[in-house]
Amino acid sequence: MRVYIKVALLTLLLSACFDRSANQGESQPVEHTWTLVTSWPKHLPGLGSTPDRFAEEVAAMSNGRMQINVYGAGELYPALEVFSVVSEGKAEMGHSAAYYWQEQFPAAAFFSSVPFGMQAKELNAWLYLGGGIELWRELYAPHNLIPFPGGNTDAQMGGWYNKKISTIADFKDLKMRLPGLGGRVLELAGGQPTNLPAGQLYTALQSGELDAVEWVGPYNDLAFGFHKVAPYYYYPGWHEPSTTLEFVINQDAFAALPADLQRIVENATKVVNQETLNEYVVYNIEALNVLANEHGVEVLAYPDDVLASLKSFSVEVIQELAQQDRFFEKVLSSYQRFQFGVLKYNQVKLDPTTLE
């Protein structure tokens, strides 16, 4: 009898363990459904796939408890209204780039890209461990938003032109899509910057509405077909030596999540931030090879004196903004201090005798 009882108890125990294991493999009922709006065309390689990847990560990490529905630019709201839409709670989350809001918040550019600034791994280090993300959140907090790094497109190209750039004078009256602080630099050089949404760029360049277009880099530029309407492709991307994208989350929506889902959302942003950078490094290389060798694109370097002039204008723009905006000055101080440390360390890596 005792043997029978022991066998029965063991059977029940094993059955309970099996049922528990099986249940853990099943998706749980959806507890939270969010809307995520973006500044990019739906499913655009890199930019458009990043929020989709994020939604997939959250669903997998939460075992189906959280679902995020992603909408591309124009599907629910215009591309450049992501900030206000999420701030007002019309959507719980957005994916865009901070420098799109620099007219309202000049310091926002630092959390995306600044001319002649830091490279991707350096920018990531400053954001996560150098005080950058704390400043970013301080800037957005009054607008009911929490920002997170949302991918990096790595070093960008200088853009597509319908004429060659030989001297700084060639920028005079040049109509160019160039966002961020780079656009202000272009103005000092005599050009006319604009920030048209992605979906309008090809037609604007083809029609002559624009003389030049800077978008992202070979990976996205090849997909847009700019090589069909502009013969000259310049480098380096002095205006965006790397560009951080952003996730913005409505503070009230984030606070309504249980602690474990908050952690899942945060960790998912970190996963896709690195994966997006990896994607751009690999596919930019492949796409540039296709543009140059299969489509015969003329890939040209800006002359040294042109870059020197652009750098001088960049310093002027940044100094002027620092004088006008106290928070810009505060972020600039943190950014430059970190960048200086990076430059010194890079010198040591290349030449250890600099320590002597």
C-alpha cells in the first residue's frame, strides 16, 4: 500500500511539473497593447525595420503579454509630428530622431548627431554611461516623454548632388535637404537647407526642387534610388559622423506598466539599438559597392579646404547656440568633455608614448 501511495504521489508531482513547463511555453493573454508611430516609411530597411524588431522583441520577452502595433509615417500621423503625438498621449510610443525637434529644443541635436562629433560607439558610451541619457531625459521630462536610444545609422555619407563641389562657394544658393545643426552650417555657407520627409525626397531631387539630398547612407540611399537622379555622391558625412535614433515613450503609459514589463521595454531598446548599428555597418558596405561598381556612381571626397570651412562654420553655429540657450550650453559641456577624453584615449591607443 505504501509503495502504491508513493508511486501515485510521484506521478502527480511529475504531472504537475509537466503541466507547469507546458504552460510556460504558451503565450500569455495580452495585458497591454501600445501604438508606436514612426517618422519613416513602413518597412524601410534599417530605419523602418528597427521599430518592427523592437515590437517583436517585446512580444517575445513578455511571452505575449505586451503587444506593440507599429505604424509608419503618414499611416496615422505625419512623419515629423511623432514628438507631439506621443507627448499628448495620442500614441504610447514613437521612433524618430531627436534633431528633428531642434528648432524647439536646440540641445536635442546632441542626442542624435552634431557636425564633426562623436562616432557611434563613442556616442553610445556617452549616452549610456557618460551622463548623456540623463540630460536627454531632463530635456524631455517637461513634455511627458521618456527617451531611449533607438539605433544608430553609423557614419553617414555627405549626400547626393547634381553638381560637383570644388570650393565652399559651390554651396551658395544650393537647395539641400539637410536636417539638424548641419542645416544651420549650410546656411552660413550660403545654402538653403530644408527638412522634407523621406517620402518626398526622390521627387524633389528629380524635379529640381532640391539641388542636393542628404538622407542616411548607402544602405537606405540605394533603396530610395537616388543614384537615378543625381550623379555625384559625396563623403564624409561631416554633418552626421554617426546618428542616434530615438524611441520616445509617453511617461504616463510607461508608469502604467508593471515593473517587469518596464524592464522588458527598456532592455528591448538596448537590443535593437545595437542590432541596428550592426545592420548599418554591414549593409552600408555592401550597398556602397553596388552603387559604385554596378550603377557607376561617382563617389567623391569633399576637398580638404571645403571641410575646413564647414568645420569652422560648425564651431560658429555651436558657440552661438551655447550663448543663446543655457541647456544647450550644459549639454555641450558634457558632450565636449567626453569627446575630449575619447580623442585623448584614441591618441594613446595609436601612440602609447603620448603618456610619457
